[in-house]
Amino acid sequence: MNKTWVSFLKTGIVHLFFWFFWLVVPLLFSIADGRPMRPLTHGFWMRTLVTMAFFYLNYLWLVPHLLFGRKMAWFILINVFCLLLVVAGEWLRHAFAFATPPPDEFFRAEPKPPPFIVLSGMLFSYGFAISVAVALRSTSRWAKMDAQKRALENEHLKSELSNLKMQLNPHFFFNTLNNIYALIQVDQEQAQAAVHRLGRLMRYHLYETNAERVPISGELEFLDSYVALMRMRSTALLDVDFYRRVEDPNRMIAPLLLVPLVENAFKYGVSSDKACSIRIRVVEKQGVLHAQFKNSILEESASDQSAAGIGLVNLRKRLALIYAGRYRFDVDTNAGLYCVELSIRL
């Protein structure tokens, strides 16, 4: 069953419920001694038909074309004009109908009510029908506009995530090429190995990260290659510890989400003439990812360590877009270490 038929069926159910409430409920309260009383009069059925006419006149034409078309004056004038016509007709019926007994003995004679009761009852019935028509149309319109808004927001989200990803990757590969360029001057054999690793990284990026989610095992392999590549150009003064443990390797995660954190650690925590360290810990358990990144705070990078480059700025945006309300991102300095902790409910 397509969406059109589902929507039509829902609308039909709402209308049936409304008319059941309007017609059947008064009948249930009108039976005395096994015989229907006042609601089963010709006037009752006539007013019911006029009420239905008012309802569908507004529901099918006046509300969508005039009220929603910003023609409020015409909407009010047409309804008032129709009300005046009905009131006039009801007064004529009120004047002549009570002199003639009902043709069917099943109906009881309709007592002649006071004029103000007739007028107030009519205004309530027809006004209520108009109000319900406006309410149903407004609700339907709001639901449709909300669905369109959510669709636009989803498209905007995909577009923004794509833009963030395009900003991240050139930044990452630009730094990596600089690393390889520096390594060529030191060890050509390691430089060749570095180019090979970079090729694997690019292959993963081109063929594996186009999806909205990727297996966490692929992300960790990517990080492992990246860390190995960065260690190639580092001196013996750098101590790197990369610990990873996942409960479910097929658990899905947004692609290239952890790369900025690793990149940031190597960018700001590595020195060529001082002892330094980088600690990376990534653990996934019961669908929750805990990642911790620690690197030494160096004097030459301490001034801009808080900014941490475009990578972390984009990471915060991606987390807010993809895992809104499902992540925690903390940055702290402790005992000479710059520490970033990230928790995500995948």
C-alpha cells in the first residue's frame, strides 16, 4: 500500500470518527422507553445535512483556497453569507413545520422550541463544523509542511556532512604528503613504504568512505596505517602507544571520524629534539565507543594547542550533526599532557 492510499485511509478514519461522534452519540442519549426522542426529528436530519454541507464546503474549498491563500476576508464573508441563508431557511421551516404532524409515527412530534434556542443551536452546530474543518485542514497542512521541512533538513545535513568531509580529507592528505616529503630526505626506502601506505589510505577513502556508515574495523585499520606512517618520520624520542579493542568489529560508525584526533596528537605532540609521547586508546563495548587521545604539551605548540586546527573544528560539527545528543567530547590538560576524550553511542 503506497503512501497516498495510507494517507487517504487515515483521513477517512478521522472523518468517520467525527461523524460517528456527531450522529450516533446524540442518538444514544435520545432513547427513552425504547423509542427515539427529539434527535430523530426531521429538523434534526435537515440540520445534520446542512452541517455536513458546511463542513465539506470549508474542508474541500474555502479553507485550502481562501484561508490558506491569505484571503481571510473572502473566507469570512462567504461563511457569514451561507450562515444567513441557512438561518433564513431555518426560520421559514420553524414557522411552517410545526403545524403539520410528522408522517411517520416512528418519529415523535417535535416540540416548538424558543427562537433563541434554535438560533444558538444552529450557530453552535455550523460554527463547530467550520472549526473542525479548519482544524483538520490545518493539521494536515502542518504535517505535510513538517515532513517537507524534515526532508529539506535531511538533504541539508547530507550536504553539510559532505562539505565537512571534503574539508577534512584534503587537509589530512596535505599534511601526509608533507610528512613523506620530509621522509624522502632521510630514508628513501621508508619513503617508498610510506607512499605504499598512503596509497592504501587513499584507496580506503575513495572506495570505502562514501557510505554514511562504515564498519569500525575498517576505521581502526585506517588509523593503524596512519599511525605507522607518522611513526616512520618520527625520531626515537617519540613514544607511541596505540591500543584498540572492539567487541563487535562490524559495528557501524561515521567514516573518518577519529582521524582529526590522531592528526591533532601528531601535529602538536611531536618534537624532534625533546622526549614526547602519544597515547591512543579506542574501545568499543556494547555499542558505545570510548576514545582517548593524549599527547605531550610542547612549549612551541602550547600557544595554539587550544585551537587544534581545522580538523577538530570540523569534528565538532560532524559530531553535532550525526550524533546529536549521543556523544560527549571533552578536552583537558593534565600533568603536561593534552587529553581529548570522546564517547559515542553508535
